[in-house]
Amino acid sequence: MGVPCGPINALDDAFKFAESLGLNPIITMNQDGEARKQVANPITFSKTPVRYAVAPPSLDEA
């Protein structure tokens, strides 16, 4: 009996792999006039697209 498993990727390799599958793993949002990259939602629905309304908080933001 086998154990289901896959490769363990470094973070940059994981994004490259997602891109090779035709996915868009990174989105860019503007916050305080600055473009910031963030991880895209991995779940997509054909009739209910994902909305990115607010950028994530900064590291020093509560």
C-alpha cells in the first residue's frame, strides 16, 4: 500500500509550478500608492469570481 505524496517545493518553486499549470498564483494590489504582490485565492468558481477589495495589512499594522 503506497502513501500519496508529492514533491516538497521551495516557495519560489511552488509559484513557478503553479504558473507552469496555467494558474495565476500571484496578484498585485495597490496599497497607499504602492503596488504589493500577494498570493491569489486558489479557489475559483465560474459564476462567482473572487473579489480582492482590500489589500492585506502591513507587517506592523494591527
